[in-house]
Amino acid sequence: MPFDPDDYTEALDRARAHAADWLGSVPTRPVHPTSTADELATLFGRPLPDSPTDPATVIDELVTTAEPGLMAIGSGRFFGWVIGGTLPAALAADWMVSTWDQNNGMRFATPATAALEEAAGAWLLDLLGLPAGADVGFTTGGTSANMAGLAAGRGEVLRRVGWDVNERGLQGAPVITVLAGEQVHASVLLALRYLGLGAPQLVPADDQGRMRPDELALALAEIDGPVLVVLQAGELHSGAFDPMRECIEIAHENSAWVHVDGAFGLWAAVSPRWASVLDGLDTADSWATDAHKTLNVPYDCGVVIVADPNAIRSAFSVRTDYLIHPAEGRADPFDLVPELSRRARGVPVWAALRSLGRSGVIDLVEGLAANARALASGLAALPGVEVLNDVVFTQVSLSFGTDERTREVTERLIADGAVWMSGSRWQGRAVLRISVSNWSTDAADVAASVEAVAQAMRSS
């Protein structure tokens, strides 16, 4: 059939109308879904029709059926895990990414989206205070960003001892020791598993989850061979930051590659408020973060940054006869990430940064942290509530006395649906964990959330 732009019109009109309805409902709707995945699987999984269905009808059916199973993640009262909302410019840009349908692998084939991602990467380096000559790749999320940064490090530390992992693989290679803090995030563990490096050796941390530099020095003194050190910018429950300069200097004195897992916390580097606790961040070798967390772009978008371009390009670059490669010294988008084919996920990052500007990004990050402090203050005033962490960024961990009581309140809160906060376990105790990640959360959301917790306490 010939291409006819009108074939898209009605379906896109329906999608736009449904999108507007959804966005209009988010501020007042219950945050939780009202149907389960099993219930919806029955509806979506009916036998495939024998004949075609009008695209606009498909969109109507999709939205009507899915609506009860949608979490209002964009709500200012969603504090589950670390999941941001979506800024208007980022959402609209993401629509354009799907409309353009560019396979953002090669600069020659998709120059507009490649250039947009390069511009977004340069802006990120500037905002975060990281080396201007670093390479920036856009991945699916924090796990793949950690994997990419650690892959660059794996290749480099082996190169230093005369082993080419690209040619010889890992069989028979010198053993790489990986050191990480006791509170290392699961995404790092997955990344190490993907890379064939196994579980890390854990370095003791303090009561907020910060790696202890003295313990790192002791651990490194016992190692003979290549080493990767993983630091953390933003501990999952406390939001705390490892002592960057001290740990990085100790690691580099021992010829280790230093990777920083900063899925949400790396964004603190945009503000002078955290300059002292992140001092030395720029001296690491690689960094990973998520734009779909603190920056509030649509899923999915992780970011890997590597100070030495040769290290990341060695890990992922590929050259074949049928591809058109860039000029010497330039990188294609697929040279920096695990995928050859992917959507131009860095374009919404460019749009978000362009719409916010430098001051807007700082206001966004500082505003999230201010809301976390306000929530902690309001909740700490409730009888029987204990805030367990120093609220240094966007995370708050609460106890309601016993583990049993904490789990009861958490379950009641989730069932009520006015807000969403997730249960977890930290420092040997059950906790209610709050992650403030949405740009739209305001004082009214904070007050409503404190009242929702109070109500859950009364009814549990």
C-alpha cells in the first residue's frame, strides 16, 4: 500500500485526546492501579482477530482496557521507588522521536538526532561539572549505564596488565577484583553479572550507607591485580553520598578504575548546595545516571559518561563494511552503548534541558530535596513515626516502631491509594521508603501525603 499521511490522522487524534484526558486525571485520581496484571492479561490476551482493525479503534480499545491498570506515576503524590514524572517539553519531544522513527545508530544516517544527543551530552557534562572531553552515551536505564561504564573499566584495567579482553575474552584473564560499598544497588550487581565479573567484595559503610575510606584503603592493600571500585552518589534509602575525593584518591593510588553509580543522586552535582559532599566527583573514571529519574524525561533513558573516550569506544565500537563510519576521532551513537539499533532517547533530554535552562535544572533538583525535607519534617511530627536517615537529598526512610507495625501502615497506605510510598528493609529494619522524584510535587501534595500517612496509621 502507498504511504498516505492521512492514514495516521484519526489514530493520532484519538491518542492526543486520550493523552489529554489522562494528564487531566492525574492530579486527582487514586495513585494506585485498580486492576491486576492477571486480570488485564485476560482482556488483552484474547485470540488475535482474523482480519484488520481500524487503527483509531485499536487506540480506543488500548486506552479503555489499560486505564484501570495504570499507576499514576506522574502524580505529585507518587513517591514509590525512584521514578520521576515527565516534563511537558520532554513528553512532546518523545512523541516526535516516535514520529520521526530514527534508528539513532550512525551520525551519517540520522544526523539530526545524533547531533541532538551530542548537544545534550555536552550540556550534561557542563551541568554536572564532569570532564568536557568525556564521552556520553544514552542507554535504557541505570543498569545498562552501570554496565557500560564498568565495561569500559573492565577493558582498561585489563589493558594495563597486557590483556586484550576484546580479542581474548575473560577465560584465562587476570582476575578483576570489584570493590563496592555494603549498600551497593542491585543494578550494579546485575551489571557485574552481565560482564562476567561476579559479586563484588563489599567494603564496610557507615550508618547512612557511605563507604568508609579507611576500609577501602585496607581492602585495596590486600589486592594484587586489576581493580574496579564502585562508589555511590545517592544511597537508595538515605540518599547519602560516598566521600568522593578521598575514596577516588585512594583508589587511583592503587591503579583502580573508579565508577560512580549515581542513578538519581548524580544530579545533586548541578547545585552548589551539594558541592562539598560531592567534592572530587569529577576525578572518577566513569559515571552512570538516569534521566528518567531526577530530570523527569519519559522512560526509558539512562546516561553513561566515561572520562576516557578510548575506553568506552573500545568496549562497544564496531566496524563493518556495510556501515558508514564517522571521521577519525568522532564517535557514532552506537559506539558508546550496548545497542546497535535504538530510538533517539537523548532527544527528550535535550528538550528537558532546553526548556529548563541552567537555573531551571538547579531549581528542579533543589525543589525535590526541599520537598523531601518537608515530608520528613511533617511525618516526624506524627506520634510514633521515626525518620531513620539524615535527609540529605531526596530519600526518606521511616519506621513506625516495630517491623510489624511498619508493614501494616505501609500496606494500608498503598491500599488507600491517595499516595504511593514503597516498603523496604534497611539497616535490619522494615521501613516505609519515600523517594521524591516528581517535578510537579508541591506543598499541597506534601500536606496531603502527610495526612494520608496519618490516616493509614489510624486505620491500621
